Amino acid sequence: MELKAGDRVEVESESTERPPRTGVIKEVVQRAPSPRYRISWDDGHESIYTPAAGALRSADPAKRS
């Protein structure tokens, strides 16, 4: 699955005490093999995110594979 600007995404937390983080991709900074995304998080922050394998997924159930 290829993510693009405008997609809602979810990132698994590294701690069992925190819920997954969700946001919207604003820009695809770099494509595969090492993708990087500018994400506007639901908590109001924005960052460039480089996901580890399997850590980032679509928050839209229809787009999950």
C-alpha cells in the first residue's frame, strides 16, 4: 500500500501505556525504499516521520491490506 498526502494514518505506540498516534499526511518527503512523511498529528504537532517496518498504517479501514 502506498500512502499519499491527505491519507489518515495511525502509528503504533512503543509503550503499552499510550494509545496509537493518529494524524494526516501533509507531504510525502521521500518515497520507498526509505519513505518519509510530513504528518500533522491530531494533537496539534507536526513532524517528519520515518516509519519502522510495519509501524505506520492507514487509519482508514477500507485502505488497509
